[in-house]
Amino acid sequence: MDRVVVVGASLAGLRAAETLRNEGFGGQVVVVGAEQHRPYDRPPLSKKVLAGEWEPERIYLRQPDSFDELDVEWRLGVAAAGLDLDGGILHLADGTDILFDGCIIATGAVCRQLAEQSRHAHVHELRTLDDSMRLRAELSGGDHHAVVIGAGFIGLEVAATAKQLGNRVTVLEGAPAPLIRGLGPEMGAAIGAMHAERGVDIRCGVQVEGLHEDGVLLAGGELIESDLVVVGIGVVPATAWLDDSGLEIRDGIVCDATLNARSIDGGVRRGVYAAGDVLRWPNHLFDEEMRVEHWTNAAEQGAAAARNLLAVSCGNEPEPYAPVPFFWSDQFDIRVQFLGCSSPEDDVHVAAGSVDDGKFLALYRTGDKLHGALGVNSPRWVMKMRGSLAAGASWADAIAVAENFE
Ligand SMILES: Cc1cc2nc3c(=O)[nH]c(=O)nc-3n(C[C@H](O)[C@H](O)[C@H](O)COP(=O)(O)OP(=O)(O)OC[C@H]3O[C@@H](n4cnc5c(N)ncnc54)[C@H](O)[C@@H]3O)c2cc1C
């Protein structure tokens, strides 16, 4: 390979470019990014940056001069517009093309929006540094009634930060409890109760009818008056630009176990890999196809995609990517950490600590196996479950491990 193009200049794309260099790839590496910024870290956007405690300079993923040391051509501020797989050509929105021998797609995800959202100046979303700075300028006065639509992780992090800045905060959620998709109903309700104790008004089971210039209109006619609304109703993978590419897209780029992208004819596309929030792949460790929208996965997958691209180009065997997924979320003084997987059907058991004390370990059970582990303000306990999850531990063995925790 003479030239590898990485599409998406964020965490997964940067880790891919770094790995190409660390593994000794001497050809050209071009990184294309739709944003003007060099790769930066997103988790602080809803926490320290939004709170005004950190300035943007602090969240870049490398020091300015060490970006240059990577010996990468950065094409920033221009989006990829199409991919010609047979010709090995990436088309950019400015009308230029890049020829490639290898391609790593890391375009992440974009916020799902409500109808006519962009027409309302007081309605925000949060995905980029620019979004965060816009929202921060509004929130910092501390005298708003902020309404957050959606009680997922981003919504609850924004709610916590907005409350800590002195604003009145209401969260609207259609499901019966917050965080159902990530933690299931029982643990989602436990985190929701912790928000309520800290002064956030969480209203679950309410349907948003639409946005209004004076706030948010609920089904049934109630208007929640607000001068500042944040829509946090999840993300969709940024794949619109791949619609005519011939790659298989199904809520993300469909990849094989080695992160090699599949085409609609069913085979894999030699030389085309994906990493981060944008793809789904079969994780053999859990026997599940998954798309993960969290930091650790994006970092590890970027590196894994680059290693596999290089391996195949040298005639070596690529390695399946089969991690124990991990994420964290900080809300007020609550640190949530999750290892493994969860599904709404899982049985959940508090194995150490107690929900009432706000410090506990909850284990998730599928069949007779350990599926996931949630730690709330208990980092040591949750991390100790990694070995059990990696080994596919039985439920009985996992409970026995947790029984020794103090
Ligand atoms: C506010 C916020 C807080 C978060 N907090 C946490 C947390 O506490 N813990 C945790 O585990 N995870 C957290 N995450 C999730 C984590 O940041 C993401 O999983 C991670 O950023 C995904 O990295 P990525 O490189 O796959 O995609 P992204 O970071 O989404 O980057 C994709 C990049 O590709 C660019 N792009 C898109 N389309 C194109 C195109 N056509 N051409 C060129 N470039 C394109 C985008 O502009 C973007 O810069 C948070 C995310 C957000 C937004």
C-alpha cells in the first residue's frame, strides 16, 4: 500500500493514523475531517468544558507539535462525499478526489434531531466542540429553566452540569425510566432517583409533541415553558455519504469480526475497514453483533482496524476484535462505569454495596452467564469483574467473585 486514507478526524481516526505509523507503515497517510478542529476529546464537552472549568485547548488529543510529528496529511474542514470502491477513490465535498490503496472509515455519529429543530435558536444539541461552546455561553448565567429532552447518558450529563451552574432543570423522557437502553429499567431508575435528590426534575413516560418558541409541547397539550432546550435523543451513524458506495449499511457500516467492511453483495471489501461509533460487527466474545458508542471502543477499534489493514496487506492473518466493552459517565458526584453488555431482558442483582448508599456493584445476567457489570461510585469493584467477563464466567462464579468485595 502506498496511501491509506482515514475518513473522520476524531478519536478512532486519530488512533488509526497513530497505529499505522507505530506499526511502521511508511506510505502516505491522509486524514479527512469534516470539522475544522484537529482531533479532540468529546467526553468533556458535556462535563468540564460545558461547565466552563476547562478551555478547548485542554481537550485536544495530542499536543500541537505532536500532531505534526505523526507525518500525516490533514484535510480538515472538508467532508467526504462519496466512496468509489472499485476505483479506490474518495470523493470530497470540495470536488477533489483522493486515490487510496487502504481506507479506514471513522466518521462516528451525528445527533438525531426532532422535526424543525434547526428553526429554533434556543434549541441545542451536543456532539461537537462548537455545540458545547454555544450551549456553555447560554447556560453559564445560571438563570434559565433548561429542558433536556432525552434521559440517556448525554442528556443526564448535560442536566447535571446545567443544574450545577445554577439553572432549574427538567428532563423529559418517553420511556418509563432514564438510561433504559444502557442500564435497563431498574438501574436506570436508581440513577434517575439520584438526579432527583440533587434537584433535577425528571419526568419519565412523557411524549414530546414538538418544539415551541416558548418551550416544549407535550402530547396532551401541556407546554413546558423554557428558554433553553437541549435535545439528547441519541445519535445515528454518519453513513449518509456512503449511500451509493456498495457497502452494506444497517444502522452503521456492517463489518466482519476483523472490522473489514462488508459490501451489499455479501463479501468483504479488501482494504476497507471501519472503527468507532460508525460500525457494527460481531463481537465473538459475547456472540453478539454490536455497535458501541463509547470512548474506549473508538480508541481500541481505531488501532485494531489499522493493525488488521496492515496485516492483510502484508499477507498476514487479521485478528478478530473481541473486547469486553467499557464506558463511564460522570453526573454530579456520581461516577457510572459499565463493563460488558446489557439487554432489557437481563436479570440484575446488586452484588456489593447498596443503591441507598449510592455506592454499589450490579451484575447483569443472561441465561446462566454473566453479561455485564455496573459500578456506581465503585471503580475497584467493577474493574475486578473484567476477568470474569473476558472469561465468559458463569453466573454462579461471578457472584462468588463479587461476594468477596468489601
Ligand atoms: C458530549 C459527549 C460526551 C461523551 N461522554 C462520554 C463518556 O463520558 N464516556 C464514554 O465512554 N464515551 C463518551 N462519549 C462518546 C465518545 O466520545 C464517542 O464514542 C467517540 O467520540 C467516538 O469516536 P469516533 O472517532 O468513532 O467518532 P466521532 O468522535 O463522532 O468523530 C467522527 C468524526 O468524523 C467526522 N465526520 C463525519 N462525517 C464525515 C465525513 N463525511 N467526512 C469527513 N469527516 C466526517 C465528524 O465531524 C467527527 O469529527 C461522549 C460523546 C459526546 C458527544
